Amino acid sequence: MASSCTQLCLQGRNLLRSKAVARTWQYNTQVRHCITRGSSKILNDCSINNGNHTTTQTRQRWKQQLFCYSDLATKHLATEALENKNVEETSTADVVAYKSPLLPIRDAVSVPNMPLDLDAAAEVSALELISEEEAVSITVPSDIPPASISLKDYVDKSETLSKLVQLGVDLWKLEQRPNVGSMLLKLDFNTDVAPRLLFLKDIGVDESRFGHIITENPFVLTESLENLHSRVNFLESQKFSSEIVASMVSRAPYILNFTVKRLDNRMGFYQQILKLSASNTRHILARLPRLLCCSLEPVKENLKVCEMELGFKENEIQHIVITVPKVLTANKRKLTQIFDFVHNTMKVPHDLIAKFPQVLNCRFMRIRERHQFLEYLGKAQYNPDLPNYISLERLVIIPNDIFCTELALAKSADFSLFQKTL
Amino acid sequence: MATPAIRMFRKIEGLFCVYKPAGVHWKLVRGSIETSLLKALNATPSQPLPTEVRFLALPVSEAEAPKGLTLSAASMPVLSKHPLVTGPEFQNIKVGVGHRLDASSSGVLVLAVGNGNKVLNNLYNTRVTRDYTLEGEFGTATDDFSHTGRIVERSTYGHITKDKLERVLAMLQGANQKALLLYSNVDMRSQEAYEMAVRGLLGPDGKSLPILTGLRCIHFEPPNFTLEVQCINETQKYLRKVVHEIGLELRSTAVCRGVRRTRDGPFTLQDALTRDHWAASDVIQAIGKKRSSKKKSKTQTKDSPLQPSEETTTVNQVKPVREQQ
């Protein structure tokens, strides 16, 4: 087993300076297993069936490697079994070594039973006096666990993760999604994350939104830059201005992960199903960019509901959608409940509702309580031709205290008392 | 050690009541309150990050040999304690609900947060009465006794007068009083029974059949009428059934249009918070008010022990609970 371990370590980039207990060697091999570059190669090469003749070979190679390093290192070649030390270079490149401890650790190496032959290495006593430089170059083994369910064990040691936290990315939310945590650990800040943040800055996204964008869509960091550029260029070719593109990206970050063909199909779908002009479609998508990312079945169903169940005509639906695009993604049951109350109980005709579609976007309880209060006061009059007309829009949008003083001409305390009698 | 969030949580712990609107399941009400309290708790300013001294290698140019002490000590914040990495301080809080209200009823719903849940348990183990307002309508009978059910029967109600209604209510009340005495597990001819009756403590202990301790009509305008009920151990469905039975007794039919709870033990409509006041600050205020009013009534009842009215009996029984609190 010792020789298998040494072979792995030689072909890896880190040097094991100590001959330690077999258990720790196994730990090290497990960690080294996960080095992605050439890891498969390592495993293939160390298919050791009978290790006896390779032991001396590997030990010689090991010694050769050691002599390449500075003289200071040689004193720490072999130690007592109790010491277990790892080299940990403090450069960021080495954090990559701990890239995917969250991946399942494969115990692929079949370790043959072999005695750990420590005679060849030089023996150094732990009580020996050493110089200051040597003391400095002793490294402490890190306490990073090989596998963990949380990113907080790695955040202090990983430059990528620390910089993401400083940007405002919610790592706690992301680590709950499967595989996202290990993906983030594998990224290198300078080669992966930084170019994409610069790209976002170029298209005009505000820096304070970076955290939100990465929290919503961490896969923007693994998307290739040419794809990102092509998608933004496509949106600009569809005559969206650059500020609008920036706001769309920052509100619906998944747009950057959709292929150009898919975005094109969706835009065509909205234009065709709503029968709107291109500029109106652009207006809707600019207001609710989520429409480009969400699934299209609920939108189709909502439109059918508006047409058949609620009985709106096509031009009324168009007007509603242009004013309040959220109706396309609203809950069908709530939509029918609100419409039923407004049309049948408040006796508001279709064209008035189409004129003030904000009413369909509001909370049902609010409309009901306010209407009942106005009815109790005798002020529930929604016909624009008659005097004392109350517009639906005002009924729904304004906050409670203004509603009480201006529309109902009563005190807020009276409204609370009335609510308790319902 | 107590963070501002924990200090705020201590203030939120306690009992308060909320006005549940009709048409909403009580779980949704409990959920919205929990969400708004969590939002306020996690919005408190977080503690500054602890710092740790780390030794960083200074960047060394290639020409120099890698020897000599090129490390510098720097005090850096420990990012693993940052709230974006550990998650919010409070992820859920225990919000308990008192006697439940079904979806189509409205009224006072008692909620307890954190430690208040224990008090809630004790409160409901004692004999607690509740006040309801039932709106009824003569002329139809439905399968689930409410006006939204499937109509089973229609009848005339022209013959019903307030007089007849009151007679029926009196009969019902009499039957309920008998049940009250029956369930109180005391021999009616003993001294003990007399003393309990004087203090108003006669009644079932714990679970039993629903009993109406008080019943009267406050509004009568055929076909609509309104009843005020005081009861123990009831469910809203039972109350609707009572309306239905009143209709049957009057040789007509009746459905219940609305069940509204106006009082649950010591919690009245005045203390109830409406939908716009479900934020944490209002909740803290309500809890504080309830605590101080409880203390006041505690000192008052100590002065006047022999009041057999309903209100003070509940207060008396709640007293041992409060001492534990």
C-alpha cells in the first residue's frame, strides 16, 4: 500500500514529505484521487498487483524527487509515525487540489497487503533543534474535511468562495441545490469568475446586482464567454436597447443560459399567440423578462382561461397583457376567484375590468374587504357615468390609510373595526 | 452573546390573538405570521464577523532565494461565520395555534410563539369558554348546514316569530345546562357541588361533548337572525348544526351563514390583530398589552373572590397558569 501511495504522490503535484501512518496515507490518496487533471491516468497507472519489485523502484524515484527540492526539505523526509504532514502551498492554484471533495470518493485503488518498509528513509527525531527557516517551512496539515455538506468548511481557504461571499452571493442557498456547491469549488476566480463578471459589467449590469445574479443562476459562471456574447448580441439585434438588455439579464439571469434558437422561438411564440406588434412584444418582455425563461404551458392555459372562462375578447386580452404582463403567469384559480367577485358581486362589466387590469393582480382578500366596507358606507359605485365614481385602479393600488381617508372618508380605526365584523 | 436577533425573539415570545378572515385556512394564517416574524428577526443587524490572525506569505520576487521569514501576520475576518454562508440566524420559529377555526369561519384565533406554547397548552387544559356570533337564515336546509352547501330542503318561515324563537332557545339552553351538570362529575346533592356552583366551577373537565353555556338571540328579522352563543369544547360544524336544529324545532329549516368567534378565553375582539397589523412590531405590542392586562386583572380578582360570572371563573382558572409563567 505504501508503494501505491508513493506512486500517486509522485505523479501528483504535491510532495509527501513524511512517512506517516498507513491511515493518513490512505486519506491522502483519497484526496489526491480527486485531482481532476490526470486523475484517471494516475489510477490507471497504479494498478499494482504485486508490489514487491516496484517498492524499491518507487522509493528510488521518490528520493530523486526529494533531492530536487531545497536542502531544508530533506531534513523532514521521514519522521516518526506520529507526525503526519502535508505540503500545502498557499497559492490559489493549490486550492484546486481540494476541488471536489464533495464528489463521492472512489476507493478505486486496490491496496495489496504490503509491509511498510521505512528503513530506506532517513530518520529525524522530533526533538532535534532546527533553524528558523526550517521552522517556517513546516506546514500544518489543513483541517479541511474531504467531504462536507456545507460550503462553510471551505470558504476561508478558497479564494473563489471568499470573493463570491464578498460580492454578496448567498452561498447558503446555493449549497442546498445539488451539485452546485462542488461546481463552485472547482472554479478558479481569475480564469473562470472574473472574465464573466467583467462581461456582465460590459453589458451594463450594475455591480451591486452581481450577487443576486449569481445566486439565482450560478451556471452563468460555467457558460462559455462566446455563448454569452452571442446571446446578448441576439437580444440587441432584436432591437432591445442595451440598458433594457442589462435590466433583463439582472432580473432574469437564466436568459444567459438559453440558446439563441430557444430565445428566438419564445419571442416568436409570444408574438404569435398574443398577435401583438413587435414593439409591444418587446415592451412586455422588457417588463417581465421571466417570460423568456419560464415554461410556456401555463401561459397558454392562462390565455385560454381568459378567453373562455372569463369571456374577454381578443383586444381586451391584449390590452390587459400589455398593461399587466404578470397575468400571463398568475395562478388560474386566484384569477378566476378575483374575476368572479369583481364581475358578479361588484357588478363591474368586462370592459371596465379590461380598462383597469391591476385589479386582477391584487390580493383577493383586499378587494373583498374594501368593497364590503364601501358597500356598508354606501359608497360602492364603480360606474364612471354616475357621480361619486370610484375607479377600480385606485381601489386596489393605494395603501390602507389613504384608502380610508380619501375613498371611504372614514378613519383607519373604523376600517379595522369593520374588518373584525366580517 | 445574545445577538440583537435573540433579544428581539425574547420580546416576541408570548401569546397574542389574531383576527382570522373567513375563507382562509388557519394554517395559512399561522404561516403568514411565522413568515413576517422571521423576516423581522433576520432583518436585525447581524453581529460583526469574528477575526482570526493568519500568517500570509508576502509575494517574493523570483530573484530572492526562498528563505528568511517572509510571513506577515494579518487579522482577517472569518468568512465561515458570515450570514451569507451560514444562513439566516432564525430559520423557523414555533408558532402554536389555540382552538382552531375552520376555513369558512372567522374570528379570534389565539397564537403562541416560542415559550408561549407551554402557556397555551396549560390554558386549553383548563376550562375555557368561547363566544360566538352565529348568523342564520330561515327557509333552506343544506347538507353541511352552511349556505354554500347543496340544498336539501326548502320550507316557509312566515309562521316564525321572535317569541317562538326565544322559547326554542330557552329549551335548548335548559338541555345544555342539564348536560353541564351531568358532565361535572359531582354528586348533585353534596356540599361540594353547591360550593362549586357558587363559584361557577361546575362543568366538564377536559374533553367532552360540546356544551352551550349561554344562548340568546340578538337580532331577529326574518329570514335572517343572529344568535350569540357561549360554549365549551365546541367545533364550528357543531354550531352550524345547532342553527339547523333550531330551524327544525321551529318546524322550518335554517342554514348558518356565518360563524364568527368574538372571544376565546381571555382574548377578545379588541385585542385581535387584523391583516395589516401582522408585522412583528404590532405583535410585540399586542403581547406586551396582554401581559400587562393579565397582571392587572390578577390583582383585581384577588380583591373580589366571590364573583360567579363566566369571565372571572376563566380568569381564576388561568391564575395558577400565570404563576407558573
